Amino acid sequence: MSEYFYVVDEDDNVIGKATREECHSNPNLIHRSVYVFLVNSKGEIFIQKRSLKKDLYPGFYTASATGHVDYGEDYDEAARRELREELGIDAPLHRLGKVKSFSETEREISMLYICRYDGPISFDRKEITEGIFMSIEDIQRSLRTGEKKFAYGFKVAFKEFSRHFQDILKKDK
């Protein structure tokens, strides 16, 4: 059974729908995705290494939970679903805003979320091969040095997330 996504314009207005395969084979089809950044009480961010079986960016690192917005759901529903499916977590999410992630491979408009969480994580081994908590500085260093391979969309989302990070930590104090 095919997965369907919303096709949107550059302002995120819905203009149609297409299958996952169509969206990933036609870079002109802009579709929606979500990035959830799980942050623990130490201020560390959980990042996942994508399964080698993924169609895009296999074996690359990305945000805590990521995925496409399926046709018929909104950004918030997709973020909650991905957090549950990928990490086994049901916790409050807070929107940070949207980014455009346009590359040769795919064109997405992504909603970013933060999830403050210190509980157990049970990741789906079909989706994720490993998960680790890293400080924001360690992630930035790894992005600079190329120590870890990060998916293109993560780089765009992380840049925006980083702009809000100190404000996020201040709100907790």
C-alpha cells in the first residue's frame, strides 16, 4: 500500500498529494516533514543513526525522531506519531517553527519540535541502529569536522534549533 504525502508550495499551502515514491523521485514536489529534538535535563540532545535499510540517508545521523507528514494528518499528529513509533515515547511537544530543506534529493518544509524528556527510550531497531545523547557543542563540532555523517535535512533543522537552544534552557530555570 502506498504512503501519500501532501504536496505543498514554497509557502506551505497544500496544492495536491503524491506518493512517497513520487515525492522522492521528483525533486519538484515539496512535501512536509517533522523533526523532534529530545532534550534531557542535562541539556543533551538525543540523536539517532538511521537504519541502513532507509531509502534516504541510510546510516546517517539525524534528530531524535523524524518523518514525513502523511496525507490526512497535521504536523503535530505526525510529530507525536514519529516520537511514539521511533522512540516509544509519549510526551509533550513544543513547536519551534518551520524550515525549508531543499536539496537535490528532496524538497521538504519541516516543522521543528522540542521534547523535554528524561525517561526510558525504546527505539525501533528497524528504523534506528543507534541513539546517543550529545551536547549541542559536540554536535556542532561533529558537523564541522565530519566525524559523523548527518542527513542534509538535519543540518538545516539543527541550525534553526541551535538558534533557540539557549532560550529553551533559560525557560527551564
